[in-house]
Amino acid sequence: MASEKKRERQPTLSDVATFAGTSVPTVSKVLRGGTDISPATRDRVMIAVREVGYSKGVPRPRARSLSSEAPPLIDLVVNHVDGSWANRVLVGVEREAAAANVDVVITIARDDGDWVSRLLRRPSQGAVIVLVDPTSAQLAALAAGGVPVVLVTPMSRPAAPVPSVGVTNWEGGRSAAEHLLELGHTRFGVIAGGHDHLYNTARIDGFRSAVRDAGADEPHVAYADWNRELAAERATELLSAEDRPTAVFACSDVMALGVYDAARSLGLSIPGDLSVVGFDDGPEAEWATPAITTVHQPVAEMGAGAVGLLFQTRRRGGDDERSRPPRVELSTSLVARGSTSAPRG
């Protein structure tokens, strides 16, 4: 019928090349992770891929390596491997991948952005991205190259519709406040991580909601960017005030250790003079003296769940590309240990 709209034409490599001001072979080379491409050209092509909406629509087929017996592989993309958090994610990722006879390659996302090209260059079946905030252009390039991705605890709202796995951060922050309120605390401090991190904001908002509901004073929030030394500095400022808090919620166990450092330097005992609650329930929480009361998040399970979502995405292919991608949230729970007690007096 004349009134019927024609089906929209799918963008092509030629459309991408025209938008980027380059050739089709160059676009193809970028989407294969070619090494003889300048960073400026690579970035221009990735932006063009996003702007014209080009996508293969289906994940790449399982590539055959030099040995036909070699299993397929997936990438775990992280910005560092320091500390226990990333290692616990790896445990979950490797466990789920091994069960499917899939190998795991660790890819470090350095500031030059070349990690995307490295994924496109390898026969990767997909990527689990952790502690990295990919741009919309990077996500578009991976989609166009047929590399599905799953984000673990996205740092900001994903720049493109991609599956993700996280935890109930808001409820975790609220449970920390409820625990301290039940003990009788009314003056609180919060040592927060990064200003723009979604999970950090959710933890603070959950904590604040419980404090407000109880009619207690608004907690003072200081940002320490997930760093122990900076957390100690911020906590020292909080605890040096005349009307200092009797309880501090740190948005990570590592920053909780910074609060311990500050309390020690000021001659305050934990939990006698100061109660401390952390977040993560990593090994650091149990090693501390006293052991840290903290909000447990199932980090290994997040890694395993992300791999499961990745396999689901591959099986779906491009059939569901217009539907909302799945978001899995695992439960947090408070673990009471020796760092919290009723306030003195």
C-alpha cells in the first residue's frame, strides 16, 4: 500500500565510511582490531559506527584457532588487578567459563582505549567488563564487531543498552544505617567513593533514607575515591569536629580501614569510641582488628552471573536487539562483627 512505510534500510560499512570520512577497508580493519590504524582514525570510525547505528546484529561465530582442539575464549576486561575485589570476580568468571569449556583472557583497559581493538583482534566470544566505564562509541564498535558484552556493577548509566549484573546497593546502604540506629547511634559520618559512580550514590542514598526515616541528623558525607589513605584524611577531618559522629559508614572495606587509621591516630577506640561499618565483605574485613561489620556483596557470584548472561546473549543473537537488555541484581546482607556497638553514654 502507498501509505505503508518502507522498511528502514540497515546501515552499511559504506555509510560508516562516509560519516567517518574514510574508506570501507579502513572501517573493516578497525572493526577487526587492525593495528596499522592511527588512534584518531580508530576513534573517528567508532564514533561513526555509533552515529549511523551500524551493527552486525549477531555475535561472531566460534573462531577456529591454530589448534582445532583449543576451547573458545572470553575476555574479562578490568582496569586493574590490584586488591581482592577484582580477584573475586575472576574466581566467579573462571568457574562459570570452565564449566562451559571456555577459556578466560584478562584484558587490562588502559587509558589509551586500545582494549577495544585487542578484543576485536582476538577470536573473543564476548567480554565481561568490570570496573571500566566504556563509552557509547566503544560499545557500538564491539557490537558492530560481533562481540557481545556484559557489565558488572556499571560505574555510570550504560551508554548503550547492554546486559549488566550488580547488587542491591541501596538496600545495602540502608541496612548499614538500620544496624547503627538499632544500636542507638544518632550522629553519623559517611566516607564515600567516587562522586559519579552509580553504586556509590545508591549506597549513600540508602543510608540517608534510613537516617531520615529515624528522624536523626543528616550524615556528613566526605569523598575519598575508594582510597585508604584519602579515606584516613577525610575521616580525620570528620572525627576532629567538636560534635564528631559516633558511627561512620564507609562505602568499601578498604576505606573502612582508612577510618581505622584515622581513629588510631586520634586515640579513638573501635567500637568503644567509634562504630564503623564497611561494604564488600572482602578478606580485609575479617583481617582487621576488630573485624569489620560490613555489607556483604556476592562478588564471585556476580562474575559467574555475568558469564551466564553473556552465553544467553550469544544464543539470542540479534533477535532481541530492540528489547530491554537484562539487568540482574543480587542481594546484599549485613554481616555484624566487632567494629560496631552501642555508643558510650
